[in-house]
Amino acid sequence: MKYILVIVINSLYFNNSQAFNFVGIAYDLNTENIIYYENHTVILNKEGQYKRANVVYKYPSGEEFANKELIFSSPLTIPSFDFDNFYSHTKINLKNLNGVAYLRYESEGVSISKSFEVSDYLVADAGFDQLVIKNWDLLVSGNVLKFHFIVPSRGEAVSFRLLTKSINKSVITFILQPENWLFRLLVDDITLVYGKYDKRIKEYIGLTNIEKISDGELTGDYYKARIKYQY
């Protein structure tokens, strides 16, 4: 069983700017070759919280292959978003309206429509980063954070847990894994490295939501990558 997690990081810990940009560079875990770039543009509200965001995905050739638009409301852990991967013909739409998250997923003849009741520990897409910051003290104190993450390709809110692996002078490393012990045997952990003081994501290591291409054709497999973030 393979979960295709759409955890796209939008690091939120900025206080003095109403707009900013940053870049994620995804390296293949096996070859260390660059797979793609994520170009993030973020607009903050007057309180310094996320208001809107855009992510453009490009191959090393410079060709754009996917785009995402996000709108943040309450709670910040469930942003409304539209994701469009032009190559895999995958479209994801999620709307957070009046306490309900409405999901629409389409990809290669597969169509899923689901709704989820919004709660404090329901998370979607880049809302994961908001969850980490919100529960920072709890995590670094050694507690395990349990939550439900909306997996669009399955049309389910899957139970996950997040825990602290290590803390050193400059970074804190977290581990994300399924709550179900059997699934943990089948699915590799995702590793996330955050700055200890600025609380910005530095690295994401694990399965991505970007499908592999071989000889110009989609393979059905998804890249495992190390994504390094530059601010």
C-alpha cells in the first residue's frame, strides 16, 4: 500500500513582511540528481499569517509542469487549494467552507468526491506546516502529535503521528508516520528538518506527490526525494 501524501511545505514563520518568496529543490534520493523545483510566492495578512500562496513546479529544463493556488482561512491547517499537474492530468480541489472540507480529485479516469468535518486535528496539504508550528512546544517536549491528514488520491483522512527524532544546536528533526502499526511496516517514514530558532522547514525527505517519468511517459511510481528549501 502506498500513500501519496500531498504535503507541500509553505513555511510560515515570517513576521516583518507582507509578501515573500522561497524555493524548494527536489533531489532524487537514489541518484542525487535534481528532479524539479518548487517556486513559492506567499502573501501574508496584517497579522503576519498566511493569506494566499502560489506554488509553481518546474523541471530542471525550466518547463512548468504543475501549479497550485492556496487560500488560507480558519483553521490555517485546512487551506482551500487548487492543484493541477499538467503531465499526469491530475487535478485536486479542496474548499474549506462553513466547517466542512470538500474534496474533488481527478486523475487518469479516477474521480473522487468527499467531504470532511473540519476539526483541530484535521490537516490538508500545506496546512501541515501550520500544524507543526502550532504544536511546536508540544513536539519538542517529546510528545507524539496525532492527527488526520486528507489524502486526496484515496479520498480519506488517514491517521498519522508526528514525533521528534533529534534536536541539535541549529535544527530539529521530526518523523512523520502512519498511526497504524501495520501501515508503518509498509510505508517509509517521512523526515522533516526545521530550523530550531526560525521554525522554518529546511529539508523534506521521503515520498513526493510527483509521478516519475521515463522516456517521456508516466510510470505510476512516485519520486522519493530530498527537498532542500532556500529562503
